[in-house]
Amino acid sequence: MGADRVIFHCDCNSFYASVELLGRPELRDKPVAVCGDPKSRHGIILAKNEPAKRCGVKTAETIWQAQRKCPDLVLLPPHHDRYRVYSGQINAIYYRYTDLIEPFGIDESWLDVTGTLHLFGGDAKMLADRIRNEVRETLGLTISVGVSFNKIFAKLGSDYKKPDATTVISADNFRDIVWPLPVTDLLFVGRAAAKVLSRYGVNTIGQLAAFDRGALVELLGKQGGQLWEYANGLENSPVAPMGRYAPPKSVGNGETFPHNLTTKDEVRRGVAMLADEVAVRLRRHRMKAATLQVSVRDPNFKDICRQRPLEAPTNTARELARAALDILEQSWKSGAPIRAITLTAQNLAPEDEAAEQLGLFRPEAPARRERVEKLERTMDAIRAKYGKGAVYTAAQAEEPGDADGEDGVPF
């Protein structure tokens, strides 16, 4: 590999659809999609098989859009309990080769095989092929594996060639393989960041790697420096098995905007984007926040910082955004320009311990919060498999009607 660590990223191919087809082999050669309720206006495609993909069907597009492209598309309802069972069985296979496994969504996992590779012949690609074959022969499912010296490039490798393939991205070849790729292929380059980068001529990962790091920090805040490190192969975070990592004490995200925000709509969109990032990370850590802090900077670099307890512990973007806008309404003069905003979720607790008491006057609130959380977790699953831009909230759209099936589906 040309580097000390050997990291795999294993990604199940068309996971939901592949699991469904195990019990419906007669549909294997027909275009099939797993989707929400076809009777709902908001029913969307959650997964599709290869024949459907060849017809142009895309994850996160509406059912009617998919059927317009593929009239013979077979629609199947999701069975999430079944997917969890197979996810556990796949990870059990991984555990035969290493105990350093970090799940990333229901159908993806990072494996650190640095310390065990010598037990299986010492060849990383051969071991990745062996794991692929074992999953296929044992469960009838296929996976793609990225092999690299860090987690970010390993994930790029698993996305690089599908289905049922192994891609090695080494310290010697990553410039040839990674740098020509679109910058949106890099993990955590979201829709908003990609738009900012595009304004400065950064459209590929290589262009991001060559950009001045300090300028990226100025444009994107702390995230800019992090993305620069990712693009240059400097990411070195450990594979963190569940139960072996220290949970964060706070989760925050900030943005220096490309132009000052002056209207309520601009502020609303900026807050929605930040709240979404914070909520995704909270759910990834299985945490809920009881307090929200909002920091605002004006064009003269004058800062204010306000915080308040939340109505109930939460990890949803909707409630974080609502609370942030309430704070801004009370503490920031309407129309005064805003250069940067940071949202920080504080007083975190594990989600299974962050219980909410039933309110005397709003007993329906917990049930409503549960529905919102379920919706946002569905968005997490779609993004984890098909990229962050696959789906986003309507509040993040630049203007009514801005979103389309190519850029993602607004909720």
C-alpha cells in the first residue's frame, strides 16, 4: 500500500433492492425499485437494482418520475427489520478478519485490517476479494470494497467501481485516481460547500487539493481546512468501533457565507443548512441535545453568542433550526448583515437516555417529534448511500422550484 495503515470501506451494492430480490429471484433481471408509498405525493425511490439503474432510475427521485423513465418498473415496499438482520450478518463476516469495524449507515462499514492483514497472506487486495466472495457465497449479496491508507480514500474506492468490485487507492496512485474526480465525490462536501467552491473554480478534488488552505478556511470555516486535508490524503482518523469511542461533549457547525445575509429568507436558508449538518452528526453519534448555542458575526467581525434550553432533547434539523431562528429574532436586528453563523448543540445525552416527558397542554408533541426524527433518519440513509446531495430539506433550497431530480429531492 505504500503507507502504514490498511483501511477497507465495504459498501453493499443496491442493498435494499438486493435483499428484497433474495426472496423474489424471478424479478432479478427486471427493473426493480424499493420505494415509499406509491399513493403518497412524497413517495420516493429508496433503492434500485442494476436493470432499473440502466433505465435511468435514480435514488431519491419521485416514483412518478421513475415510472416515466421506466414504465415496467416493479415497485416493492421496504422491510427495514429485514435489512437490519442482513446488516448484522454482513458485519459478522467482517469480524472474522478484524475487530476494528466502524459501521457507517446500515450497509457500509470501515474495517482497519492493519494489524491482522499478515494473518491472511499480507495482500490487501486479495483479502478484500476474499471478503467480497464470502459475502456473496454466504448471503447472496454483493459488496464493493475500497482499499486505502485512510478512511476517506477507502470510501472513494468503494464508490469508484460497482458492483462487486475492489479498488485500491494507494499513496502512490491516489493523485491519478482521486484528483480527477468531481469535488462532490469527496465525503462531507455538501451542496452548499460545492457551490461556494465552484465560484472559485474548484470543481475537482485535485483543484481542491491545490487550493490555498488558508483561503479555504476563510471561505468555509474549519470545514475548509478539513476538506483540504481530505483531498491531499492527510486524513488520519481511526476506525472507531461502536462502544469504543468517547462521545462528543458538543456538536457544532459554522459557515462564513459567500455574501452577507440580509433578508429573512437568506438567514432561514443558512440556518437550515447548518441545523441539518448538526442534526446529522448528532444522529451519527446517537446523541440528543438539550441546549442550542448560536454565534453570529457581522461584516466588521463583531460577534454575539446566545444560548437557550430546547423545549425537549432533540437531534432533528427542524427543531434545531426553529430554535436558532427564535434566538436570532430576539438577539439580532432584522436586516442587519450577517457574515457568519455557528450553531452548537450542547448538553448532549445518549438518545436512549434523553427521554421526553409528556406535556400537559401538548401531549401530541413527542409523537410529532418521533415522526420528524424518523423522516430525517430516512434522509440519513439515502445520503449515506447516494451522497449528501441526494435529498435535502425544502428550507435549504435557494428559491422555490430550485431543486430538481438531478440535484436531489427537497422534503
